[in-house]
Amino acid sequence: MAKEGAEKAEETEQMIEKEAAEGGGGGSSSPRGADAKEMRAVVLSAFGGLNKLRVSKKVMPEPQEGELKIRVKACGLNFIDLMVRQGNIDNPPKTPLVPGFECSGIIEALGDNVKGYEIGDRVMAFVNYNAWAEVVCTPLEFVYKIPDDMSFSEAAAFPMNFVTAYVMLFEVANLREGMSVLVHSAGGGVGQAVAQLCSTVPGVTVFGTASSFKHEAIKDSVTHLFDRNADYVQEVKKISADGVDIVLDCLCGENTGKGLSLLKPLGTYILYGSSNMVTGETKSFFSFAKSWWQVEKVNPIKLYEENKVMAGFSLLNLLFKQGRSGLIQNVMDKLLKLYNEKKIKPLVDSLWALEEVKEAMQRIHDRGNIGKLILDVEKTPTPLMANDSTETSEAGEEEEDHEGDNENKERMPFIQQ
């Protein structure tokens, strides 16, 4: 009976993948019939573990009015992509779907009423899912030209990380000269973007937390660096008794209360993620409940009495649900100016073929990356990974366990930039 059930499950999954290949998974309109062109894409057949990801053939989309068609060269991989894979987000879309929210490439076609771009332009873009494919179509307002000296891998590492960091620091927290900032996961893509942007303002002190094995590589990017498992509240207060002006928290759980306790008067705490909810390979109700339970109840009267500000930030919601693409365009203009002035530069951890997406996801799950992981659409997969095997290692039950598992982080080859 068990064998028969497994065979039926496999059959169902193959049917889902076939449906995805025939054009399921959302996005712009796809031509049907014998003339339809196909492309490779990473397809998530159902929410769950790494074995729900496969590279499949899909019908190539064509641009609608106001859209651009981009031949993708590189895609960014973010922690939110792990949460999407697990179904660990509010109102998850229906599967099968193509994950991914940012990419870079070359414009291949223009929809009606698209001005300011030409076929052949090098661009980077936000995409409301569907980025992990050879071709994407996305509205004009989510597309930005790439500077001549920026590579496609750097461009794919730029939008999510630097826009998130900039909006939090300058639009929400109003970072100014002489302020202090605490950022968690300082070795990640957003953490490194925060550190670089803080360096553009005189006299800013940056406190960072990160796994100890990352310290040597990132020690020069922050003022003070602490191990993520240390009592960072006491460590910060030893240096700055009053605390800090800004706390940027992508962890949530017990770190919310700690962050608020560290704020100076008129300080700002910003929650922009909840990675503490991701422990095992699949969605864990226990981890969700633990993270929720550890969040201290916030008393508005206490915030008023202590002159503290508590905020949240979701770039994807701002773009795709709240229609603030104009604000993001202005932010991107400022960021590209800083890039052209050589004041900021995306840090790429490693490049992976589409067929290596499982291993890439495992690396970011293990918090093994320093900077951004990139899916390189033209990269030839390493033979070891090209089998598209569903055999994957199960991550540890607690974040602390896999954080310290250096052996686990080194089990897959990758390209250092």
C-alpha cells in the first residue's frame, strides 16, 4: 500500500510539472500551439522541501501592453524565496509557480506604449514571481538600466538588497551624521548593503551580528561585530550605554524585544523579515509558534513614554500591492548615482546554474553565504548537481545547530567572486 501511495504521489507531481510546463504558474500571457517557443524555468510544484523544485520546460511569455520582455542572464536568490518555497508567507500564491523576484538581462521585445527602452538594453528588474527563468516579462515601472561597468550577476544582486537597505535607513529611520545602527545577519546581502550605505554618511557607527565563521571576511565593513549567539544587547551597551538609534531586524522572535530595549530615545526599530521561523527544510508550525510566542507584546503607551518608534518594511508589498513604484524609482536613481561614484558595490557570494537551485537554497538556508547568491542562467551545472536528484539533506531542527555546522556549508562547490 505504501509503495502504491508513493507511486501515485509521484504521478501527481509529474502531472503538476506537465501542467506547469504547458504554461501554468502565472505571469504574462503565453502563446499556445505549435508555434509557441519554450524556455527553461525553475518550477515549484508544491509547497514543501527542496524536492518540490525542478527545472522544467515552459512556454515562453510575450509582453503585454506596458511590459518588457527580458532575456534573463542572472537571478537573485533571497531568504524570502525559501519562505515562499515552504509556503511560509501570508496568502501564498497557488502552485505550480516559478519563484524569484529580481533578475538582470537584455531586453528582447517591447510591449505597446513602452518608451525609454530599446531592444538590446541591459537592464535589471523586479518581477512579481517568475524571475527564475530564461525569459521574463514585467511592467515598465519595475525595470532599470544597468550601468556599463556593472556585470549581470552584480545587477541581479542589486535591487532587493540595496533598495531595502536604503528605504529602511533613509526613508523610514532618517539616518543622519553621527547616528548608530544595529543590523542582524551583517554578512548577508541586505546586511552588507546596509554597511556600505552607512559608510556614505559621516560618523555612523554600525554594530553587526553574524555567524563567527563570517567575521574575518566582513570585519572591515562594520564598526563592531558580534557573534550571533552572543548576548549582543550587553555587548552593545558596553560600548554605547544608551543603546543605538536604529535597529534593523530580519530575525523576529525574541530579537524584537531585545531590539526595542536597545533603542535610544527617538530611535527606530524596523522589522523586515522573520528568518527565525525557518529552521527545518519544510514549514514548521513549532518554529512559527515559538517565534510568535517570543515576540513581546508591544504597548503603545510604553512607546509613547519612551519616545521610541516601531516600524515594519516589506519591499515586495510596497511595489506589488501598494503601488509605490515611483518612490522605488527615485531610490534606485540615488543608488545608481552612489554606484557610479564607486561608493557602493553589490557583494556576490556565488554563482549557481538553474539546475543547482536546490544546492543554492541549501547554502542560504544554512546561512553559509557572505553576500548574495545568484542563479546564472547560462552557467553549466556541476555534474554532481546536474542529476536533479530529490535526495537532499534535512537541515537541523534549530538554527543554532546548522549555523555552526561548517562541514555542512562546505559540502557543495561554489564560485567565489
